Amino acid sequence: MSNTAHATAEPTVSQRPPWSARRAWPEWLVVPGALVLTLVVTGAVLQVAHPFIRHDDWAFTLGRHEPGSAAQFSRNLYEGRWLNTVYWYVIGQRTSIVVASTIFVAAYSAFVWGFVRALAPPNRLSTFVLTFALFVSAIWVRLVYWPGTLSASMIVAATAVWTLPLARLRRRFLAAWLLLFVVLSILSYPPVAALVFLAFVVTELGQSTRRLLVGAAGFVGAYGIGVLTVYAFNWLAFGTFGLTISTWRRPNPLESLDDLTTNLARYGTQFASLLGLLGWAAVVAVVTLVWALVDSSTRRSAVIVLGAVVVVVSLEAALTVYSGVVTGTRASLWAWPAVCLPAALLLNGIRPSRIAGVVGLAVIAMVGVMSWRSDLGQHRATREQYDAIVSDTASVVGQHPDDVVVMWMEPRWKATAQGSMTAVTVRSMLYDQQGLYPRWCAPAECADIARAVRDDPHADVLRVDGLTVVRIPRPPAWL
């Protein structure tokens, strides 16, 4: 063999690709791999396969004539989520709770994938860590128990981030995109509008300041158009131009300086609760933001992201100040992306910044995983407790099919909102798994049942005078 042939047949060591490069994951597989790992590590896969559903979400998987089905159309007078009503008519009432949970988690996963794609991390490691950190939102996990109600909003968010690259081809397309998806967010779940705006901002980091300011003004304007759209639909359907805010939300319309003081204090309490929920993730966000401001290669992007967060927080605060309604931490969906973005910006900085970005995202991911495991674990334990009640009830009914099935709860708990929520959840699970829809015991029956409970205080299911009694447990501590 000639020297030339030998050189061609056996490349030198320097010409051979390194083992790690040959064995590396395909780039398209990194994000799905990270998403699958998060579902397993956090235990979310169990929530999908065997979900715990909060009391007021069961109605979104029931047909209009089934017991427990709420009046979906009339809910719009109080919430204005018209797109959710359309979703329920077309899809929701025909799905099980497992299908609803699958759709919800799949749509959220698609949103995270699209958001990571918009940020364009520089390598596989940073893509993996960023995906993991974004997914394990300590805010979003508190929504996973309402898949029937919120699936439409997650589909809106996912569709928005995946159509954004096409919208950016022309300025008029981008304006129409922003208007469309902000309005659809208001019609499904208003906090999603902030996610749409943040997705817009991260794709426009290299654009002019004027274009960014116009985009911010466009977002606020589109939000206002969305609210007016809800008001117009309510006027056509109910004759009321606006929303009727339920008393349990404790509205306090802004009509005086005292109202202003009260409502500002309410939002301050809400924001403090949000920071407490974010915990160390918020600390990491502040540190990485300062770092991004110091690094000249990421400074402008950090200022833009900070400005976008200020816009979102200001809008959220303005809504609370105007209405007095405190939405709770789970409505601040913007907070977790805002926590992750400073570290994500560092991934495109100088070498020390890139290392700090990966480390920061890793710490945020750990905080998120702990939050998920804690929250899902508490709800899973409650689900197992209620499953045992359903199983015991089915066993007793099987032995005594002529019994009337009723519910009983200690009066001190039954009179509370938490007690009512617990009862609705147990009754919904009985209907979903066994086709049983028990009524509350009548006063005379309740007195006999109370005496039987004193004789057998640990029983979850009892028989009293031809009745199969489902004893509704004490509300869980997390409720």
C-alpha cells in the first residue's frame, strides 16, 4: 500500500473527531430530553397519569347534563373567560381528567420548548439547564390542579411562542400577533398575557429602543382591548358591560384615597408572598441581574428585560389597585421566567458570565424541583386518602346496593369554604370512579350519623339505618 493510500485509510489522531463529539446527543433531542427528565424527577408524570383535581375544575370535564356540572356560560359574567367556554363546548366536556392533565402538561411543555428556542442558548449544556430551570416553575405547579379550566390558556401560550418567528418576518404581522395572542390570553387566563409579552421581548433584544418601547405600549394597549372585548361579550350576553366580581374575592373598587392606600397594601402583601414563594431563586435572579448589568456584552439586554418586568409588574399592580382583588401568587406566571432570564442572558456573555449563567440556572432548577416535589407530594397524599374513601365506599355499596349514599362532615368544617371544597372534591371523585353522586345527609339523618361517628371515630365509611355514609375528612393543611 502506498503512503497516500495508507494516509487515506487511517486518518491521524488529530483528524479524528473527539469521542464526546461523536457521542453527543443530537441537538433537537436536548430540549425533549430535559422535559422528560423534569417530569420524572419532579413526580409530575404521576400527576398526569393519576391526577389530583381541585374542586372547581371537575365541572370542566363533565357534560352539561351530568350531576356536578356548573353553568359554564354564566361563569363568564364573573370571570370573562370566553375562550374557556368555547374550549369546554368543543373539547373539555368530552375528556377525562387524565386526558385534560395530559393536554395541559403537553401544552406547557410546548411553551417551554418554544421559549427556550426564542432565547437560543449557545450550546447543548446551556440549552439543557435552561429548559430544566424554566419548566420547574414554582408558580406554574400551583396551576396543574386545574387542567380542565386552564388547558385553553396553555394552548394559547404554546401557539404564541411557536408562531412568533413567522410573525417577526413583517412588522404588521408582529403587531397583529401581539394583539391576537394578548386578547386570547385575556379571554382564557389573563396572566398568560405577560408570558406572551416576555416571549416578544426576548426575541427583540437586538432591536432598537424605539421598537421596544412601541412593543411595550402595544402590549398595554392590546391588554386594554382584551378587557374591552370581555366587557363587550358580557354586555351582549348578560346586559352588563364589565365583570361582576364575586364577593369571595373581596373587591375594593378604587373610589377614594383610603381605597388607594388599602389596595396598595394588598398588592404589597401579594408581592411579598410571591418573593417568599420564589425564595432562593429570587436571590439568584438579583445576583445574576447585577452580573449581567456589569458585563458589557449583556448589559443592554439586561436593561431591556428589567424594563419588561417593570411593565408587567406595573400592570399587575394597577389591576389590584383599581379593583382591590388580590389574585394570589399562582396568577403571577411572569415571575418564574423573570427569575430565569438574567441567568439566561449570561449564557451569551464572556466566559465567566457563561459559567455564572449555567450555575445560576442550576440553582434555580434545584429550587424549582424542591417546590414541585413538595407541592405535588402534599396533593398526592391527599389523593391517596380520598382514593381510599372512594374504594371503601364502593365496597360497602357493593355489599348493600339498596342503601342511599349520603355525605356527612363535622359541622365546624362543613361551615367553612375549605370544608365545602373538600366535600366537592370527594363527591366528584366518587362520581368519576364509581358513578356515585351522594347528597348531604338530612338534619335528622345527620344527628343519627353524628352519634355513630362518636362510637367509631376513625371510620371513613359507615352504615347507619340503611344509609351508606361517606364521612368527609377534615380539609388538608395545604388548602
